Amino acid sequence: MGEPATTRRRTRGGGGAARRAERGNASVETAKYIERNIPLFEVLDAEALEAIEHHAETVLEEIGVNFVNNPGALERWRAAGASVDAERVRLPRGLARQLCATAPAKFTQVARNPERSVEIGGKNLVLAPVYGPPFVHDMEGGRRYAKLEDFRNFVKLGQMSRWLHHSGGTVCEPTDVPVNKRHLDMVHAHMTLSDKPFMGSVTDPSRAEDCVEMCGLLFGEQFVQDNTVMTSLININSPLTFDEVMVGALEVYAANNQACIVSPFIVGGAMAPVSVAGTLVQVLAEVMAGVAYSQLVRPGAPVIFGAFVTSIDMNSGAPTFGTPEAAQITYGAGQLARRLGLPFRSAGSFCGAKLPDAQAAYETANTLNVGLLSGVNFMLHSCGWLEGGLVASYEKFVMDADQLGALHRMAAGVRVDEDSLAMDAIREVGPGGHYLGCAHTQKHFKTAFWRSEVFDYKPYETWIEEGGAETPELAGRRVAKLLASYEAPPMDPGIAESLTDFVARKKAAVPDSFM
Amino acid sequence: MGEPATTRRRTRGGGGAARRAERGNASVETAKYIERNIPLFEVLDAEALEAIEHHAETVLEEIGVNFVNNPGALERWRAAGASVDAERVRLPRGLARQLCATAPAKFTQVARNPERSVEIGGKNLVLAPVYGPPFVHDMEGGRRYAKLEDFRNFVKLGQMSRWLHHSGGTVCEPTDVPVNKRHLDMVHAHMTLSDKPFMGSVTDPSRAEDCVEMCGLLFGEQFVQDNTVMTSLININSPLTFDEVMVGALEVYAANNQACIVSPFIVGGAMAPVSVAGTLVQVLAEVMAGVAYSQLVRPGAPVIFGAFVTSIDMNSGAPTFGTPEAAQITYGAGQLARRLGLPFRSAGSFCGAKLPDAQAAYETANTLNVGLLSGVNFMLHSCGWLEGGLVASYEKFVMDADQLGALHRMAAGVRVDEDSLAMDAIREVGPGGHYLGCAHTQKHFKTAFWRSEVFDYKPYETWIEEGGAETPELAGRRVAKLLASYEAPPMDPGIAESLTDFVARKKAAVPDSFM
């Protein structure tokens, strides 16, 4: 796979990381992506899975999917043996699954700092932040339209987070930048403010091309052709519709060997049936069609089985999060993805709450735990999501990210060996004794238990004396502290300049558009 | 098993329930206890389980357990073949497990309303409220010592909760009642204000006797001997110590065929080793000794494998909740309980937070989900716990109880049949359509998705217009509404009088004591 250009050149620049370490820099070490050492939770039995798979094939065969405004796609399908009627594509039973077989079960997304490259698939879980909100919220400033400065702040918080392995994509919409130029500033921010892997733009095929070009500047053009350096989010317009914008971006990425998440976007009862089983039938049909199409573009292109699924409140029509039905769909989709041999994307810090309060935390914790146990390999939105995804919350970003630390520990499984069985400690302490001072405790206490870096563990009286802060206030202090101590990861000045030039040149070439 | 006296007599009183139903009473239907239709999550493999079981036997054989100030217990142990040295009891390898074999894998706890009787064990999960806090908290009145009025309020809230199957025990400490008379008022409140099953007193063997007598008045004396009508909490004084107060209460209950939870009370690193595996070794040894002892008192007495386990913050010494280590111990303990053939008690609405805020909800949601998937059969503290168990929170009681509804739905599993696979709906809607109006949705939308009765699902603008309430405020409104619409379940006036008389007579017989 070789070494990305940025690293090779950086070593010539010499020892920036070492110098920073020497002067006691506050930068936070990032944990390696999660390699699960625990079983998965599987809610469906073989008979149920087979029924869902059978019906998904029926959907593809009888009902089919629409590829909208995309003659090239229809041509590819026709050549592959599908029946094409206007924009409707019907797939003979078995064709989609057969085409999916060339997609890799696991792939590496290379980061410009190779220590932060991630392997997506298998037993791994890679965590990325919230994606897409047009608003941001903090307890002091309230809810407001997101700006580029917010975007940059969230990328910095992601870079500083020990438990995020991935810088994400549209961490919020920089609404103060013209729509047709946002992708340039966003990708530039990920490339320069973070050294973790990131996502590309999907809002227009030409913007996807820009992202590939920028990666060429960052990693080297040939390196990009030989390696996956972006994972991007292709939403399916559920039910059963693939629009030309998203599919156009997928075509660009797949052709360039870059990864895509092919993801139904489903609020159950609106974009899919109200039943868990029916939703799974549709999800599977949609993903198989999308993944199969990616393999028509380029066999072997890396792709992820995505499932953004939630339920609806039939009183208000609002999407609801952290619900048992969403959990069941996620568990089931994970099983279907594994049977298809594809990496799985689902779950996140989902909540419908308007504030980072108890509602937000119940809904989020329910979903994060499902994410871990359902076998998710790539968890977008793993921190910072608020109000049904309309809002990126500063405080919730660090509150959720803190919980991701607990997922790491849970995923590590239980060590059972002579030392952990602790017979010497039990003997030393004996009936009625106390373990705090015993040798085994002294040896292990620093690392024995996961500890929140946000929550308050002080006694009531101390907590009251210190002002009786609620969680968001504590989180807000952590946000301020992290942003104050942020330092950009080192980058070769030549690369930095070429990226800045590219963005300036591209921006100058077309007039601003907010459409 | 027959019918409890209270029911037989009540029918003579005639039709109270029916009359209330006619006039549109606000009383809430209680769901049946959960019968899991989903798999369990098992974190330990067979080798790990065998290692833990082997070492637990070694603990009992080599180190032993202390039965403090209890010559009768030592005599029982000696007769059973244990080695007794002062208060230390050492059990030959295999003895404890052999004695545990007479304990039932499942038992019924009868409620005075037989529709609310619960079966504890097997695939079932019975939910009971918080137990033990000396303080209560609500957002308006803040934190204060609990009084009998609070106790009665929490029993009423439990009776009104759709998702609580059990009225619990010391839902909070009525600190305005003398210590030596509290149990009378507490059990009287459970008996009269609720018709769900409840717990007896364990703070003195004589108080356990009082509870058995009161049950005789409520159910009939012979009925109590033939049926289990109380489940009570016997904490082990970990490590490895059984004090005479708790064991004395266990002796009373077991002799009278009443159920006990035999439960190590462990903050890892203080009362057990800092490691998950070491804690499980000690938990298993302690439970096996306690359960074996219950079977020496009365073979076949119903008993539950309890495990109250959490980790410690090594910075402050505070217990921490909702942590991955606590989850791992709970999952492991569930596996050990099933291998021992005993019902399992663990988990709850645990949190260290001082307010029903995001910290509380993350910690609680983490633990409730573990409770469901670890195979807990009896979940004490399933709602209302705050601040490490020092506080019963009014708002959190209804917030947590609401989440218990989600556990019911999750536990029901996924229905996969022709109707739920929803092919007609997918055909009817087709690519690009909308499911809200289709026949399948219209048929199912009222019951398709779980819906919180506390959370806010309104759009941001409406929510702001209505005051922008956080979750505890919404929960506080629900508390007020429930208490205002509470109505006592009907009771035969003769029984009611006999219970009131008993309490008055017992109270008059001894001077008040706050020790």
C-alpha cells in the first residue's frame, strides 16, 4: 500500500511531534479503532433472516428500484442483465447478491497520519462524529445557524477526542459559505485541522471530483488510485429511489477506488413500512441494489451496508430515536450485512431532544449500546447529534464522545487469567476486610475502571459548594478547555500551500450560489 | 395454589373495579411482567465460566465465609458437613452447589390482586422500584430527608406505573417514623395503596416476623404458608460476611416459604477485587454460600441469585454507575446464575448523578439495557434511583419507568410473518412513494412504535413557544398528574381494619427508637 506522500514529506520537516511532546502539549492521544472481543447480539433467527432475504429479492424482481435522471446507470443495469423500463430497474432474483460479492468485506481507509488509518469491516468499529446539521447549539449561545467557524471548531474537537477515530464529513453545514463552495472549505478543514481519516462531498458529482483532486494533492495522485482515502455517505432516497446527485457522487468515488456508504434513510412509517420486518425487507433490497450498482461501476470498489433507520411518532409525525423498534431494525440489519459479507454502518448519538438533557442521554445511550452490540463497523453520528440531526451540539459532542470511551472498554471483553481471577487478593483481604489497600488493587487501580472525563463524581456537599453544575455545564467547560489547547497536526508547508491554492482557484472560477 | 383471602372477600364487597372503569377512572393498566422473546447477551465463554466456578469453590473451601453472631447458623453448617472454626465456615468443594440444587429455578410471588402475581425466573423479568434512599428529591423542593408521605407517594406512583410489576420495599426511608416502627408503616402502605406484589422488612428478624403476620392478615395464614407473597432483600456484607441481622431475617422468611434475594453488595475495588473476573469469583462464592444456607433452613425455599455490583472512581472513592466494568460483571453474573439454575437479580436505574440530568440518563440507560440483555429476572431499583442510591427522585421515577416501557417492547422480539413483512405495503407505495397513508400503516400505526409518555416530540418552534422545558420539568408535570388521579385499589374493609389494628397495636407495644 505504500506510505502517503504527506508522511514522507513530513519526516523531512522533522520531529514536530517529538518537540510538542517535550514541551508537554495538551494534545490528546487517539485510541485505536475498536476491535471487538465480545460476541454480537442477534435478534433474528435463521428462518426470519431467510424470509427477509427472500422478500428483498422479490422486491427487486417484481417492484424494482428507480434510477432517476441517469441514462448511464440504466445502460449499466441493462448490460448487467436487469430489466429496465423507463427509470425502473428490475433485477432477476440473485443478480444483486451476485454483484455484491465483489465488494470487499473489509478495507483500510488511510489517514494522512498513518497511525490513524482505520480498517473498516470484520470485528472493527470505527467512530465518526455527527454529520449534516444546519444548526449548532451551545448552552451559552443557544441554537443558531452553523458557520464555517463552527465547522472548524467541531473538526478540532474531533481531532482532540481520544475516542473518535475519524474526522467525519459535514460535521455541520457552514451556512455562511456559498453552497457550491462549501465542500472546498469543509474538506480543507478536515485535511489541515485533523490528521484523522475523513469523508468527501456528495452534493454534486463535480464536488466529489474536487475532493478526489484535493486528496491527490494531500496524498499523491497515484496513492489515491491505489488506496482508499475517503469514505463518503450516499443516501438512498427511500423508498427504492436512487437520485442522480448521490448516485453521481458514488460513480465518481467508486471509479476512483474511494469508499461509499450506501445507506437507506428511513423514518419507519414514512419511508418504509411501520413494521420492523417490512423495513428490513426494504433496507436490504435498497442496499443490495446500491452496492450492486457500485460494483458495476468498478468491481471491488469498497462499499458499506448502511442503515439509517428510526421510528416515527404517529401523534406528531416527528422522528423518534433510541426506541426499541429502531434497535430491532439495527440488530437485524447488522445480521443481514454480515450475511452479505459487507461492512455495516448504523447507529449514532441519535436523539430527538432539543437540549443535551436527560431525554437526549436516554435516547443516545440506548442507540450507542445497540451500535456496539449489533456489529456496526462504521458509526457515523457517534457524537454531537441533537434534535433529530438538525443541530450539532457543542456540549453533547464531548458528552457523547466521553461515552464512546465506555464502548471501547466494553468491547475489549473480560480478561480471565490468574491475575484477573485475583485469588491472592481474596486471600489477602479475607472475610470482612477491605480491598482498597491490597497489593492487587494497588497494582491495577489506575487502569482497572473506565472513568468519565465529563461527569461529576464528587460528594453532594462538594458538588453543591462548587455550584451544583448539571452535565451540559461541565461539558461546556471541557469544550472550552479543548479548543483552547488545540494545536494543528503538523503538515508539510508545500502541501498546505497547494491545498490553499486549489481552494482559492476553485472558488474564483465560479460565482457564489446558495442553491 | 388457591386464591388469596383478599380476593375472595373482595368479591363480596362487589364490583368496585367495574364501577371505576365505568366512570372513566384515570387508573393505569399494568403490563404483564416481561417474558423475553429475545436471546441473551453472554460475554464469557465456557472456559472462563469454568475458571470462575472453580475458583469460587476454592474460596469457599480454603478461605470460607463468616457467619457473625449466629450460633444456630454455625450449628446448621456443622451438621451439613462444613468445617466451622469460630465464626468461619469452610465448605468442602461441591457442597454449596449441591445444597443450592433444592432451590427452585422459578417461583410465583402472589399479589393480593391475582392478576398482578409475578413469576420470577426463567425467561421472565419483573420490575420493581428504587430501594433504600434516605433522601428524596424533586426539582421544586430540592433534596431533603424522606418522610412517610414521600414513601406513600412513591408507592402510589408505582401502583400507577404501567411498566412496574412490583411495588418494591423501602422505596425511600420514612425518616420521620421511628426506626423500630418504620417497617409497619411501610408494609401497610404497600398492602393498602398498591395491589402489586411487595417486599418485607429485613432490618431485624422480629420485623420480618411482623411482615409475615401482616401477610397472614392480608392473604390468610395458611395461604402464606402455602404461597410466596413476599420477596425480600438480604444483602451480604461483602467480602464473605453474613451478619446476624440480615441472616436472621432470611431465616424467618425461608422458614415461612417466603422468597429472599441473596445479594452481594459490591463496589469493586473496595468490597471485591478491582478486576471483573475476581469480582465474579467472589460474587459466586458469596451467593452460593447464602443460597446454600437458605436451603439448610428450608429445602426448597425460594431464593434469588443477587448481584449488586459497581465500580469505584479511584480518584474520589465514589461508586460509579453505568460503567463498562459493571456491565461486564452483570452479564457474567447472569451466566453464572443460569448455570446454577437460580433466578437472577441485578441492574437497575443506577446513576451517580445528583440531578435527573444527562449524566443520570446515560448511566441509567446503560444499566437498564444491560439488565434486559443479561437475563435479569428481578430488577430492583428499576426506576427512581439518584445519587448512588442516596436519593429517590420523583421526576426520575417516572422518567425511568417510561424507559421500562421500551424494555417491554425490545423484549417482545421481532415478529416476522406475512403481515409484518409488509409486501403489500411495499407494492402499494412503490419507488418514491410515501407510507403514511397506505393500508398497512393505517392498520398498524397506533401500536407499531413505542412512544415515550414523558419526552417532548414537538417541533423546536412549538417547544420554545410552550416554554422550552427540559425533561425533569415534563416529568414533574407527570408526577403531579399521576398523584392527583391516584385511586387506591379496592380492599375488603375487614382486612383493612385488621391491618390498621395490627400496626397500631405493635406500635403501642414498644417505645420509639431511632437506633
